[in-house]
Amino acid sequence: MATTDKEVKELIKREYEHGFVTEIESDTFEPGLNEDVIRRLSELKQEPEFMLEWRLKAYRRWLEMDEPEWAHVDFPKVDYNSISYYSAPKRPEDMPQSLDEVDPELLRTYEKLGIPLHERAKLAGVAVDAVFDSVSVATTFKEPLEKAGVIFCPISEAVQKYPELVKKYLGSVVPAGDNYFAALNSAVFSDGSFVYIPKGVRCPMELSTYFRINAANTGQFERTLIVAEEGSYVSYLEGCTAPMRDENQLHAAVVELVILDDAQIKYSTVQNWYPGDENGKGGIYNFVTKRAACIGKNAKVSWTQVETGSAITWKYPSCVLRGDNSVGEFYSVALTHNYQQADTGTKMIHLGKNTKSTIISKGISAGRSSNAYRGLVKFGPGADGARNFTQCDSLLIGDRCGAHTFPYIESKNKSAIVEHEATTSKVSDEQMFLCRQRGIDPEQAVSMIVNGFCKEVFKELPMEFAVEAGKLLEVSLEGSVG
Amino acid sequence: MLSIKNLHASVEGKEILKGINLEIKAGEVHAIMGPNGSGKSTLSQVLAGNEAFEITGGEVTLNGDNLLDLATEERAREGIFLAFQYPVEIPGVSNLQFLRTAVNAMRKHRGEEEMNAAEFMKLAKEVSKQVDLDPAFLKRGVNEGFSGGEKKRNEIMQALLLQPKLAILDETDSGLDIDALQVVSNGVNALRAEDRAILMVTHYQRLLNHIVPDYVHVLAGGKIVKSGGRELALELEERGYGWLGIKDEDTSN
């Protein structure tokens, strides 16, 4: 699946290619956060009363909380009052009902991003919910999904149309007071995706969301909730980009997955938020809480993530394995370059009997970046026969970067089994010499070696995403040689 | 084709090559023999452009052009090929992907169309048979878990695929049993062509029974101390390096 040399050349030449700003009129709140802002937000979204109450409660919790400082990252304090908590592209009247009604400028933005919204969506069989700044712009493929009984819509729409489902599951996996950023998100989340797969249904296509932060000084706080009922299956893809700006931008998302008996959710992310420039200026602060609860027996969840973007990443997609025989998987590639900092990993909480988890983490550090894996594997007293396998590999490019591994294991059950393997390696001079001696460009050689290192994770990604991920690595590694 | 004049090279401040002179014409096969530590491998690495070595004097031209000005990959594209003594592993990168990337880099340099996966697969399967490698190995990671013999056969297969102007074989016979030696030698003999030169570096004469050279040079202490025809190798075998006043177990590197 080698990309042609020509493609690669072009890719290497490119810098952050998604770094354009779209000129469109938008409705943006004045910077600052207080209860009035939350009320306005809730009103604007025509939310039922319970939602406003939920938000306010979260806000009050947040006020009492402190920003976490335990992560292996270093950055100036965020001024939460300098951020605007809502920005939406201005629209003539109501929300657009179809793609034809979407601002053409916006659609061109998506085209530039290579989002398969229109024909490409059909070709690829992907249904897309695109979140631009804070509002869901268009959700394609609604009809065939409705036929299957699948609900896939902006969460703001779900709040109005399916309040009972939202009430039941929102915050059931990540409670509003779970952590500082989750509390903030609960208070001010503006949009996101809602997916509901009914009992016994295999979702007929892969569902996909693209997030983009466009407006300056805006925080993005999207909220995703996916519920897989008994015996159902869904594969969900998530892609992210943001324009190049000198200021840092905050992204604090929450993703909750609920998996019932015999159901499965496969959640894949390719995260390419703007990482800042080569001197470490600008970039996205990506503080995200992602958690899956395997409530039912034989429930299964897999997180697959390829992280190349963000100035700072603070992210631990987790699995709570409550149902007996439930399975959690985490496959991750995190690449940092220049001055990027990543503290990422997972938590596997084994509560049910014979629960199983697998962690494959591949960290790649280049430039002056710092890349940390932080993982918790925990066995509750009832987790008889539970087991975990963890493999944690780090690859260093150059000699100014750092890789760190922080594994935590807590066991309250004697029958639990944990296996942990860790390696650290370098792209060696010998490997580079071999490739170059065969006529291969140094940049292409590095990207080939790195792709090989990530192979175990890439093979978990849906085909389309795997190709995109490979190309992303090539672009992200630009300038890492010599 | 290749002209080496008074070449000096050092590694970590220590001089290894102390004035090498050598002319190789198209169609010729040269063998460089010498005891351990004489600089044989250094010469191969320096010609291929390993940046761990510093050129401290002299010149090397390939068809009149200054070779030492070119980066490693540029030399490769101009037709310099090195079969490594100890080929390194690249985990997770399939041999097929690696080889196709290399072949396409060369083709692109020559202004030819790149080969698609299907075309390349067909070619690679044919060539793998020439060195008696099961095509299944194409899907394995580059040199990953290969036996010593498989690694050497893989190197020769790469030469056959890339069709270089000058193939440098660094101790290609080391670690091979008699059968594997025969296979590798057949591969090298298939490389012989009027427009191609081969430079073999070896410690032992036995390889030269299979691949008969036109010229034999003896390297010692970083210099070529004697040159001759095929018979020089035979005489060396009979009389040992001591005959030329060289210690065989010179471990000065």
C-alpha cells in the first residue's frame, strides 16, 4: 500500500495543510463565562429545562474544581474568561435542512478538507455529521439510517427530539463532575453527535464526524454520545482539523459510549488539530475525556486513535468493563514533533468476571517534543479471571525529544492476570542508510519506517482512515530528518 | 566506469583508508581480498556514501562525474548498489513495499513510469525464484526474522531488481553453507553484463571459485598492496596473507 513517490514529495512539501481560515459571517458570543452565558446558550438551542439545570449544576461544580496538574505537560494557564463559548456560522433563517441550504462557502471549506460530504460520501458509504466550530452543519445519509432504526444526529437535535434517551444516558458514563474539563464541557457544550443503535441492529454504514475549529478565540466543546443496544454494532469515525493561528485554542470534548449485552462499538479517531508552528507558537489544547461503559455481558469496545495534532494532548480513552466477559481494546499511535506535548493513554477498569483488555500504544517523538504514555489497568474484587495485555512501544527520531511511560496497575482480585511489554527504539542510522542506499529519499525512508512501527495499530483502522493516517504521519514528520 | 584516486577515509578520527587507487571498467569483475581490519568493508561503505565515514582526501568518479559530491540516495540512483554484509531489519515494513519503493525511486530518476503493485508483484516473484526464495517472504518485514542465508539472498535479489551499474558485494559469502553459496553465486553471475561492473569484497578465496573475477586486489593497512589476475587469489589461498608480509589477524580497526 505504498503511496507513490510523487504523492509523498508533495506531502512532504506541505506544511499544515488544513491551516486556512474560512471567511464567513458568524454569530459569536462575547468572551467570558458565567451563568448568564450558559442560560443564553441553552435558550439559543431551545433546550428543555432539564438540560439547562444539568448545565448549571455542572458549571457550579466546575467553579469549585482545580485544573489538573499531574499530566506530563507544561503550558501557561488558560484564561477561561478570554474564550468565547459559542460561535456558529450565521445562517439566513433556521438551521439548514439539506446540503443545498448550507452556505456554499462552508461547503467549499469541507471540500478543501477533503471531507466526503457529497458524492464522496456516497461513494465511500460514509454518513457524516460535520461540526464546524460549535454547530452541527449537516448530517448526511439520514434516510437509510432511519430505515434501519439508527438515530444519528446532532446532539442538540437529540436533546429536543429524544429527551428521554438523552436524559437516561448523558453523563451516565462521564458524570458532569468527573474532572475539570468534563465539568466545563458539561456546562457549555454546544454541539456534537448523538448515535443510537437499536437492539440487534448492525449499523448499515460507518458513521463519521469531522470537527473543525474556525473562529478565533473560540473554545470547542463538543459532546458525543453513542448508545449501542443489545446485540447491535456500529463503527464510528472521527476526524479533526483547525486553522493555523498564533493563539492557543481550547478543545475540551467529552465522548461517552454505552454498550449493552453482546453489542460492539468500534470508535476510530484521526486527530490532526493544528499543532503549533516549529517554534511552538499557537496550536490546540486538546483536553478530552473519552470513556466507554461496557454495561452488558459480552459487550465489546475498541478505541483506535491516531494523534498527530494539537500543541498539548491530554486524553485517555477508557473502558469500564462492567459486564461479564466484556472486552476493551485500545490501539493508539501518538506522534509529536517540534514542541508538541502529549500525555495520552487509557484506563481499563475491570469489574466483571472474565473481562479482557488489550492495550497497544505506539508513541513516536521527533523534534523537541515530549510524548508520554499513561495507562491504568485496574481490577475490582469481582473481576475473577480477568486479564490485560499491554504493549507500549516508543520510537525516537533525533536526540532532543523525550518518551515517557507511566503504567499503573491496581488489582483487588488475585486471579487477575496482567502482561506488560514495553520497548523503546530509534530510527537507526543503519536503517536510514539501507533505505537511502536503495535510492529512497530520507523523508520517505523515515515515514516508511514509522509506518512500519505503527502497523499493528493501522490495521485496526477502517481502510480509508488507514490511508489517511499514513499520509498524515508523512506530513507531520516533515523536517524531522537531518 | 569507476575511478578511485588516492582515496583517504577515516572514522571517528582514525584513518582507515590510506590512499586507495583503483580503476574499474564496465563489464569487469574485481575482487578485493584482505585480512580482517584491512579496510575492505570501509571501502564499500565509503563508495556507497555511508556518512559515518569522513573522506579526508582523494577523489572518486563514476563515468567522469564526482561521486563524492552526491548524497547516498543520489549515488544509488546513479547506479551504485551495495549488498550489505549485515543487512538491518525494518520491522513492520514489508519486503514488497520496501523493494517497490526502491525500484520506483530509481525508475522515477530515469524518467520512467512507476510500477503499480500488481506489475511489481509479478516482477518480484520472478526475481525471487532466481535466488531460490519463496515468494511468501516478500510479505514479511524487511529482513525481519530472516536467516543469515535469506538475508544474503535478499540482498542479491535487490541487485537483480535494481540492475545497478556498479554492484559492490560486501562479504556476500560470509555465513553461507555450500548450497546457499551456490545460489548466491548464481545470482551474482546472472548480474554479470557488459555494461555493469562488480566489485566483490571477500576474505576467502572460495567465493571466487563460483564467481570468477577478472582482477584480484589485495588490501592491507588501508592500501592496495598487490594486484593481479585470478591466479593471485589462488596463490593467496595456498601461501596465506603472510606471503605478502601481512598479518592475517590484524585487528587494527
